[in-house]
Amino acid sequence: MQAMPTVRVRLTEEEEKELLEYGGLKGIGEGIRLYLKAQKSQEIFRKLEYLQRKKNSVKTTSEKEVELIRQEREDRPR
């Protein structure tokens, strides 16, 4: 079995009462798992945003896009 680290959490009496209503210590473990997943998701979104803003992004005008679409339609075999 894997050794588990010890974590200490300070709670007010009110927070402790609320925690006990929602499952006690299981709630703390679930909260930590949710926090870690949220952090990973934020990291992924930051990387995605960086990739979308890279210098290699396509920069064309709407007129140029329309022209390209028309050319593609004309060149397409029927």
C-alpha cells in the first residue's frame, strides 16, 4: 500500500459543522482532487490560448476570404 502524506487544515467551528454535513473528511479529499483538476484545466487553457495567439496565425481580410472561397468553388469539379 502507498504511504499517504498528512495534511493539516484549519477550519472555523462553522466550517467544521458545514463540512460534517457534507461528508466530513471525504469532502476534503474530494475538494483537493477537484482543485487539482481545475488547476490542470487552467494550465491547458493557457497553453491553448498561447498557441492560438502565436505568430503563425492566419491574417487575411474578409474580402480575401471571399475571393478564396469563390476560386475554390470555380475550381471544384462538378
